[in-house]
Amino acid sequence: MNAHHLPCGTWLVIESGARDKGPLIVSRHASCQEAEAERDRRNRAASELHFQACLVLEPIAQRMGGRQSPAALRR
């Protein structure tokens, strides 16, 4: 699942990846409560806290300036 193709306002559960791979999107959810419940369920089974819930936001700086953000250039 690629975060660049997700609609804004989508809740995700991500797994912290290795340094060279980055985070891995595990699942998407309609609400914060669903994402947090899934995160908590997965973290209970793990030895460390590997999973996080987060929200996809629109990169408004890119839209306002008409230029691509520096973070987007590092793909």
C-alpha cells in the first residue's frame, strides 16, 4: 500500500521498519478509534511497541507554493 495514493483523512496503522526500508503500512481505517484499537491489538502481541496509528494529511505547503515539497523529492 502506497501512502501517496491514499485519500486525505485516512487513518493508518504502520509498522516501524528497518532503517533502510522505512515504515510499512499495515492497514487503513475510517476512524481514529478503529486505528488505535488495531494498533493496540498488534502491539500486545509484539515484544516492543512496533505499531503506530497516524492520519494522512494533505501537504498544503506544496499546494500553496505550487512547488513540490523537499520531502517528496527524496523518494
